[in-house]
Amino acid sequence: MSLFSRRSIRPPGAPSSIRPPRELIGRSPVEPPTANGVPAAPPKSMGSTANVQHGPAARTRSFGEPQRRVLERTPNTARRFRALTSGVIVLAAVVVVCVGVLGGEVDPAGAPTATASASATLRSVNHTVEPPAHTGCSTTASLASPSDPTGWEETWRMDVGWGDVLTAPSWQAFSAGDCLVIASSRSRDTPGRLVGYRLTPTGAERLWARSGDDVDGEAVNRIYLHGDGQWWGGYLVAGGLLIDPSTGDLTRAPWADQVGTVVTVGEELAISCARSYRITEGSSCSAWDWNGGAPSQRWKQNYKEESLDPILGYLPGGSTQPGSLLARLNTESRSARAYTVLSLADGSIHGRWPDTEIDTPYVFIPARDGWMLLSGIQRQATLITADGQEGEQFPVIDERPTVMLAGDQLPMLAQLRAAYRDGDFDWADVVLRCQSTSTCTLNGSDVELPADVLIDSRLDADYYQGASAVTGDGSSLLLVTRGDEITWTVVFNTRSGQAQIPAFSRDRSKGHALARITDDLILMLVGSEVIAYAPTS
């Protein structure tokens, strides 16, 4: 599939989620809005989209961030909280009430609000994994889109109130379904912070907030979320902890005893890989099935290499059983890097590219049935099947499209070979050719772009073939401009040949990041704001 990780209707070639409906289980009350450290004012509405739909029938095609990768470096398992005596609980409650009254914090109606540093109830880390509450939001919900969209428009924006997204202490946003979680890890004197929202057609409604300054905030201060937010069974994965986006409750992940890089596939399978910092010890990975809310370990494997890191977004066709992932191997004190194919069925690895100590600039282009390995130096390509079998090398043509897609699907290996070896693109429904960073054609129509939207090195390295996808209705080609934290999305209208570029894309005074890119919603982080774009008719 593409570098975009999808949910429900997955990025081209990825498996669909097979999770059955879950019972709604409430665990903690919804916390009222506050003003300290979290936005109290409602977001500025810029328009409207359709109503929110819930349930398995309303699943959304989602894309994710492009390859950055290695993914999440996670904290150690949070220590179990010490039991508080009733006297301390009473004293804490009195202090909270006094601070709220003396501080004069009231909502617009005049009723006192809870402070941002006080949870509504004391919450310890749950040690039993159950289906998440889904009382406030659901990762299986989708924001309905127009049946025949003609473009995209900004629908709302919200100031998070935590400063620029890339200025320490930086913050991040993670979204799935109609859930949005904004997080900031602990930094010096600033505690860790988590805030949960439910997405609506006109904005984001705040559901809960947690801080490392809370009485029960020890685990919040230990949370570290990498930019590649992973979802498993409706939970947001934070290393050895699971965050319920509906309530903010924390649950100990079943792999918490040995955690490192965590990658999830279709919310049904989580793969946790722990690296070794001693050459003689090797590394290990384990796979965990969601199993309808009763997690079970599928397999555990030990490897001689110092680390094995699955690469998010490089899953060829098939379900979570027969599928496979591309993974990165580090050997000899990380001085040599190689790639391999990791089987989702049993954790075995197959093949090794390149098997040298030289960091050769190879590019893996995903297909529905494997990958094409492209050597930028040798101008050679090799087809690799989903089970790691390597075919013969062949030379690639000099002039080839930037993006080639067959509808909303990734091409097959045979189609990639026809395109890169023979110049045959007849199978492609969408063909984007960029002669430079500002001159492109989309299905034969000229498209003009600002000179600094695309990147020269990415054009030459065939990067955008794996960083693009077509929406389900075929009306838009969504392209992620780059894979680091300064990124944005370009939307190409496949019918008119025009490109929509965010107005802020050329403003280098603010940080830019991509939180979500799906068929029905794009969430960009710009400066201190979350900005939402949705299809329009």
C-alpha cells in the first residue's frame, strides 16, 4: 500500500478492518471545558459538512503520515500508582474546590469549572484490556461527505493554546473516526498533557483533559507519542500504554513488559519490536491480535540483529494473516542498514536488501502484491514479492511519471514493471508528471505549482509514488509533500486538473504538520492551530 496508512477502506492494497461491533462501556465521566492549558472557546466555524455516522457501516478510508520512520520510541511501562489514603483524597478535593472558587474560573453560564490540572476522578492505569468506552467518540465513525464532491474547503480551525506545533514543548494531534487527541510530552518544567475531542461538522468538542500535574498524572508524564500515531482496537497506542480517546483512561498494553517500536495493521494487529543496546543480545518482536477485545499473542520471535523496525505503510495486499510488512534491520552497531520482509503470520523474515555495509539510496515502491526496489545510482529495479522472493533486475527508463495509480488502488508488480521498464502507462487512471517542482501535468492537463511546494530530491527519487493516493470517488489525488515535520497536503482535482494548495504552505514562520488525511477530512497543524479541510460540492 502507499505510505498512507488507512483504516476501514485502507490505502491501496491494505487489509480492511474486520473488528466486529463492540459494546459501549463507559468508565469515567466526561470532564467539563477548562481554560488553563486547553482551549475553552469553541473553534471558529468556516463552513459545514454532513452529519457524523457511527458503526462498522460508516468506516472511513484513511491515509496516514508518510514514511519518516523508525516509528515510536516509547516510555517504560508506567508504574502502578500507590494507593492514596482517604485523607489525602479529601484534602486534594478541598484544594481543587478552593482553587477553582478563589481563582474565579467560571464558564460562560457562570458555573465554576474544573481546573486543567485536576481530573474529575482519580484514575489509575487499567491492567485489563477491554473494548474502549466509545461514549464520547468512536474510531469507527466517519464524517459523511458529499456524494459528488467538486473540491475541498476549510471548514473550521481551532487554536490549541499551546504555542507553535514545533516549538518546545511541542505538541501533536492524532485522529481516527470522529476522535481527536492532542498530546504534549513532558518537557522540563512543563507537564505532559492530553486532551480529547469529538469531531463535528463545524469543529471539535472537548471531551476530557489530563495533565501530569493531576493527582493521578504520573502516567501522563511518562507518555511519549511519536508523530506516527498508531490505533489498535479503538485505542491510541502510546508505547506500553493504551489511551481511550473517548474518556482519556489509560490501559496497560499486553506488550508493555517489552516495548519499543509499535506498528499496528488495520487496528486488528499490533507488532511490538524491542531493540537491543548490546550487540550480543539481538532483538525481539511480538504480534498481538485485538481478537474482538480479548487480546491474544499471535507469535514472538527473537532476531540476531540489534534491531528490527517494521516500516508503517509498506503492507502489500492480503489480510492481517497472510500479509507482510517491509522492515528495517540494523546490524553491527547500526553501522549497516538493510531491509527485509516481515511475515505477519509467524514473524519470520525473508530476504535482505542491500546486504552490505554501504547505505545505498534504495527506494521501495509499494504494489498490491509486493514492492519494486529501485536503485537511484544504478538506474536498476527489482521486483520483490510479498513473501520476499526477489526477481531479476531490469533497467528503468529515464522519463517516467511522478505518480501512477489505477483508481484508488496501488498498481500490481507487473504494471510497475511495464511502466518503469517499457514506458507503458495505459493501465493507470491517474498519471501525474512533474518536470520540475513548479511544472506538472495531471492526466495531460497543465498544473502550475509554487516553486517550493514539491522537493527536487523527492521528485528524482520517485518518493511521491508512495506518498500519494486517490480518494474513493476518484475525484481527488492527495499528495503529501514531504516526510518530515514540515509538511502539508496538495489536493489535485482529477477532473479539472487544478491543484489546491493551503495558503499557509509558503509561510515558513510557523510550523506545519499533518495529523490526518482521509477521504472525508484533512487535519493540518499550523502554528498553534488545528485546521480542518473537507470535501465540498
